[in-house]
Amino acid sequence: MCSVIKLWLLTGGALLFAANPALRVCADPNNLPFSDRQEQGFENRLATLMASDLGMSVEYTWFPQRGSFFRKTVGAGQCDVVMGVPAGMKAGVIATEPYYRSTYVFVTRQDRNLGLHSLNDARLRKLSIGVQVLGDSDRSSPPAQALIERGIVRNLVAFNIFGNLNEADPAADLIHAVENGQVDVAVAWGPMAGYFAKSAKVPLEVTAIDYDSSQAVPLVFDIAIGVRKADLKLRDQLNGELGRRKAEIDILLKNYGIPRTSDPGER
Amino acid sequence: MIGMNRGWMVAALAFCGCMMYAQKTTASLTVPGALPNIQMVSPAANGEWTMPAGDYGNTRYSPLDKINTQNVQNLRVVANASTGIPHGHEGQPLVVNNTLYIVTPFPNNLIALDITKPGFPQKWIFHPNPDNRAVGIACCDVVNRGASFADGKIIFNTLDAQTFAVDANTGKKIWATAVGDIKVGETTTMAPIVVKNMVYTGISGGELGIRGRLVALDLKSGRIAWKAYSTGPDSEVLIGPDFKPFYAKDRGKDLGVSTWTPGQWKMGGGSVWGWVSYDPELNLLYYGTGNPGVWNADMRPGSNKWSITIWARDPATGAARWAYQVVDHDAWDYDEIMENILIDMPWQGRMRKLLLHPGRTGFMFVMDRETGEVLSAEKFGPVNWASSYNLKTGEANVDLSKRTHFGQYAQHICPSSTGGKDFIPSAFSPRTGILYIPAHNTCMDYEGTAVNYIAGTPYLGASVRMYPGPGGYQGELVAWDVANAKRLWSVKDADLPVYSGVLATGGDLVFYGTMEGWFRAVDAHTGKVLWEFKTASGIVGDPITFSGPDGKQYVAIYSGVGGWMGAVAFPDVSTSDPYAALGVPGTMKKIKDVTQPGDLLYVFSY
């Protein structure tokens, strides 16, 4: 932003400003590994990369990604993009081609040697299992639902997906609960689990949930950039850049510990 | 005279014992022209309007009769005011000491108007400047449901979970107290009430998995005196030795913990965002709690106490006297934070202390407010999720095919999650014995599949699709004969729900508004529309009436569409997406064609 303003002063210019617009990004100010206000998340890095390729600066609107996030941000014209959405999501945005596919995972302490990899593992009927839940809106977390459908209910321990915004990394309590033994296992979304497991105080094991073709609830999701609905041109430009920058993006995701999968996913 | 009477009442409340109070004021609890033996529990709003429902019994009845069935056609606009905030204007203004007070939607400004001067000019405006992060967290528009007056103070809430006391004369802040924390998703939208030296308010935000509670604050200092949680151990729900629920299903130790899977009560919902009523003689507060946390009912086997529960509590200590869980293990989002109307009247041959609760469930509950016994539960509109209530056990006879399960398709559930009615309050006239219920008629299909994304995590959203219920109408004002537990007549609205509160008067008029913006007076006996006026925007507020310094009677109403259902009128909500706004646009297709957001107060007289 700073350099844009300097250039503006030097050139006196409306022309330059029009030629060098901002990529307006709506993002959560406190939701690592995805984004934060210090721009340390992988989605922040990706936004910078995409914007510079398009000859743009990045301009953020910070908004907690909860409640009416999509309606009040990209839906209200506050920004052009949200850097991560499921590729199959239709409400409020158009999605680019996906830039990664991840999965829900098991997170356990290595010293427990549980080696969990299937939701059909009989031990899941006894272990205490941490899952994230979404308040009382009409929503369900996919692994919680998949477990409920197997009759595994009473040993689920619920963690609020929104956490407490007073704390850093509000959603990380689920992973901390595995570290400190409050639960035996967490079933969590891969990017979040992979990132927080890397910095855990005790060694943690992160294992993708086995693909099960009879499983009705999707556990694998393609993630794309969500573009405001009218802007097909921007979507097409971003698709081009995502393809061109695939190698760098793969390294970026690896550096953040994001588990990837080639299992069939939800589009 | 009116002012003197009121002063005497307040003094009596403050300094006399309750029995003495009841004896001394018995005469004033029988309103002129009341049916035999129908008595109010506290003096009706006779000139001023000092608390949300006008009186502690939540009747929304005023004996004022200068505007009546003979002259109502002469009503005209005598004053109006813009709040400058085009969002849902729920709730109602107050009128005290020749001043009219408006609490606006977020940012919850308090505006004082001088009613002694033509056009009601503004005296002052107070800006509480709440934290704007509350806007993203509130589920359903940025509404506020009004204020209370007591001890020279106007008491109201801001969306960011603070309660404010502002000097009613000067507009200066006296105290402000954080009653919740927006960073964990807690907001406040309800109107507080004041009893003796205490303020009562509640926490909303069930959509984000909060733990609901009623909070009592000291009127002088704003200090929190106690909190009564809606879930958790008895010690935090304030259940002690005085707790005597009527039904066996509501008895047991720490049910607020044991009726949940481990730990889930900590985000168990049970928000408190509706209306609180008070019986001075029994010295009990009454209110209802919202739906349980984690919508997915399959994840919370058990009755999930104390969600969807009607409470009676001691106002001094918060100690629970009785509780009745209206819906065990909710699967429909049937909040029961509705108004509880307190009235003494004959019931099946003998005088009873009644609590009337027209429910989100579509059932009209008549309860004994001393014991918590359900005396009657009859449908007041189209209902099929349950066939009836078993009055011996207090349980609903549920149609299991209408119970929602994630991933399964459940079709034609009536009413939809918006209920047979929402929080919008009814009115009761002691002159007719009729409860006037603002009702909805919507049904829903439920299927949990749609992919969505929050906090960086993909999740499954339920597809809740709502649509008009049977009969070719969407809203109606229902006249309910309380003594005989049956519908008498209704005024139907074809295209939109009735989402306005109701006012009944000694002039045998019933006032209410439509979402299209019509403000109406109907005959309290027959429902005949006697007068109507088209306001600028849809009406989701509650009418009040008062006497001016000129001796004339006035009627006031907000005009500004919004709220959960009304938000569909906003430009950023699409009526073509049947799954937006928790599924309500399917019932609100016409709203953008008939009204736009507004921000007005209208005052009528003759």
C-alpha cells in the first residue's frame, strides 16, 4: 500500500491508480494457518503472490470468518476474493479451479501408538474423540456426522469451531486437547491439524482418514479461491495464475504442513 | 393525576411487603369494563409506557379509550422521526415524563423526543458506541427490542453485550456493564426489565454455541448480582432446595449436565433474548430459553436441559422455583423465548393464576404459574411435528417422521423453524378475554447436504427450505379465546408473516402492523379492520399508546423492516436463494416487491 501511495504522489495519479488497482481480499484476522492480521497465513502469502502476478496490490478487509461472513464481506461487495473456499460451494461466490485437496485427519500423540486410519476402527467406540462443532446453526462437521452415523456419539467431545477470539489461534484448542491428553484422538480438518501438529509440545501423529466409497458424508474437499459472483474475468485470470504458479503453491502448502490427498473429493 | 398514581405504585413496590402491595392495589388491577374476575397482576400502562410490554404481566393492554371503535377513523400522523439506521426496528419506544425514548438498531443510539411540543422535537441523543465486531456475530440483523425506565434511568442493551443506564433527563451515561463477551459470540438484543432495585437481561447468540443465561444487575451501580445459566450444574443454573418442577421429567440432580453428551452443555445454547414478566404477589420472574446448541440433534442425545424451558425464579436471588421444558431434545429450532402473559382469571370453574404462552411450537400453552402445571396446550395454527401434548407427563406426542436428522430428507414439517409465531409479542384484553397472537404459517423441508465453509473449515450445511403453509396465507392475527382454549377469528395476510407486536386498548381496539407496512386498528371483538395507514417500510416493531400533556391519546409504532425474516428485504439477501438466511427466503418471496428498509417512528392521534 505504502509504495502505491508514494507513486500516486509522484505521478499525480489517477491514471496509475486505475491501472494498478488493489486485489481486495476479505480474510479472518486471527485464523492461522489460513490468515491473520500480520499476514502470516498461507492464504495471505497466496494473495500476495496472485496480486503481484496480476500487477495489483493487496487490500484487506478483516472480518472474523463466522456467522454471516460471506454475506457481509464478498456478498456485500466489500472485496473481490476470499482466498479459500470449497470448490463445490455455490452460495455467494464463484470458485476458481482448486489449488489443493485436503482431508479430515486423525490426530493422536505418537507415544500412544494408536495408528488410527479408519473411521470403522472398533477402538473409536471407546476412545474419547474430539471434534469441532458449529454452535446451533443448521450445520454439522463432516467427521462428527460420519461418526454419529456409525453410532459413535456418547464419547464425542465437542469443541467450538469458533473458539474464543480473545485468544490467539482460537480453533487450536482441539489439537491442544490431544497434546495434553484431554482427548485420545481429534478428528480435524487437515490444514489446521497439520499446521498446529508441527508446533506441538509433544510429537503428534497426523493420519488421513481412509477413503471409504460407502461413506456418504464427504471428508475430502477441494479448496479454491472464491471470487465475487459478477467477476468472471478475475476468476479466469486467477485460474491462469494458479496453474502457472502450481509448483510454488505446492511448496507454500508443504511449508505450512498442509496434508494433501489424491483420494476422490467433494467438488 | 396519572403521574401521581404511578409514583405511589413505585413507592408501594419499593417499600411495602408484597402482600400489602397486592391488597392495596387490588382495585387498580381490575381494569374498567373487564370481564368478571379477570385481573391484571400489575397496573396496566395507563398514560405512560415505562417498560417493554407496558406492564409486568406482559399484557400489552392499556385502558386508554379516547381512541375507540367510534372515532378511530380520525387517526392521523401527528409526529414522526427518523433514526437514520435502515435496519429492523423491533421492540417499542418508551414514554415517561413527557418524553418519548427510542433505542435504535445497532449502533443502539438512545434518542429522546419532547412530546410537549408540536412534531415531538428531539431533546438529545446518546451514542453508546458499541463494538462494531458485534455486527458480524449477530445472527439475524442488528436489532434491539427496547428499554425500561426506572429510578430516573433508561436501561437498555447494546448489541455487543453491554447493558447501559442513561439519565432519563440529561441523556448522560450513569453506568455500563459488560454482561457478555462478543468474542465468544455473545450478543444482547432483548429489552431488559427492572423489578425493585434490580435489572434483568439475557444473552443471545445461540448460533455460535454460547451458553445462555439470565443476568441480574444492581439498578444503582450496574454491578452484576447473579447469573442463572440455562445449562450446566445446578449450582450455576441456580437450582436449589426451593426448586419444585411440576413434571417428573424435569426433576433430578444436575440435569443441565447429565442430559448432554460430555461437555456439550458448555456450548448448549438456551439463549435468553425474549421477554421477561413478573408477578409482584408471587414475587416470581418468568422467562423462556432458546434452542439447544449444536443444531445437529443426533449429536446431542438426551433432553438437553435447560434449553426451550419456561422458568419461574426468585428475583432477589435468581433461585429457580419451577421449570418446564417445553420441547425435550429439540430438532426444529423451536426457541421458546416468547412472552409469558400473566393474568388471574377463572379457568374451568375456579380462579387460577395463569401464565399464557403462545409458543414457537404452534401450541398455545395455558399454565398454572404457581406450580408450572400445563393446564392446556392446543394448536393455534397449522402444526404437524406433534399431534398433541400429554398434560399428565408434560411431553409432546411427536410425529417421528417430522423429526429432522442430518443427511435425511424430512418433508413438510409445520411450523418451520421460524415457528407458529416468533418473539413478536401478543396482547391480552381483560375486556374481551381474548389473546391476540401475531402468527406465521410456514412449513419446511429439511435435508443436510450443502457444502459450506467457516473458520477455514469445510462443513455440511442443512438445506432448510421454507414455504407457505396450508390454507393460502402466510400471516394472521389470531384471536384466541383463553377461557375456552379455542380460536375465535383471525385476520389473514396472504403474502407475508405477521411480524409485528400487538397492542390492545380500553377503546376495544387492537393495533398491529404488517410486513408490507400497513398499520392497522381492528375491532377487539370481531377483528373487523376499522382503520389502516400505510407506513414507509414493513413493520416488525410493537405498538404502544400513551396520553399526551394535552390529554389526548396517542399511538406509536416503528416502521423499519428487518430481523431474521425481514432481513430478506435487504439488498444483500437474495430471495432467489432458498437456502440463504437459514432458509427463510422461500416464505418471503414478495417482500422486496412490497417494501424497502426503513427507519421511522410514527405517532398517531386525532
